[in-house]
Amino acid sequence: MAIDPDQENLTEAKALALKLVVALRRTVMKDTHSPKVPPARLSLLPESSLPWVAWILCNRPDAQQLEDETATHLNFFLDILMSSGGFPALINQILEALLIAEDYLNEQAPQLLEH
């Protein structure tokens, strides 16, 4: 979808995804009377799916060969989150957690292989 050569399809997909993200965010925030998101509802925000999107994209069998395509798909997702009034601090926190997890796994890889 994010690399569809037909610009009309890409524009329509982005518009639909944007509507869905805005509607989901509005539903999550509906009963909240402050601009802060209650901690119990953070997992309901569209941003919380970022680790899963990254995992799916990076664990495709052809992910290494199609790095540019993987980056395009991830940018498509992040653009929608950011253009829909997303929570940049939350996105940043999630990305930092992913980097820390990757660093930890890379450090543990030799030990994991020994067992």
C-alpha cells in the first residue's frame, strides 16, 4: 500500500488510515477531560501499535533485501500518526525502547546461542 505506484491509491489509503487513526484517538480520549492520556488508555492509542508494525516489517523473510521498501512502509505509518495530531513524545519513547531492546538482544545474542 505504501509503495503503490498509483498515486491515487496511495492518497486514498493515507486519507482512510488518517480518518481511522483520528477516530480511534477520539474514542480513546472521549471520556477524558484533560489533554493528558490516562496511563491505562495508552495501550489503546494508535501509537502503541508501532512496535508491532516495526516487528512485522523487520521480520519479513525479504526484509534485508528490501530495506528501502521497509523504510517506506514505516514512514507511511509514522506520517499518518504524526499528521493526525499524534503524541510525538510517546512515539519517541517507543522508538527509544525498541533501540534499547535491540541493543540488549545484540549483547545477549552470543550468550543465547551458547545455551
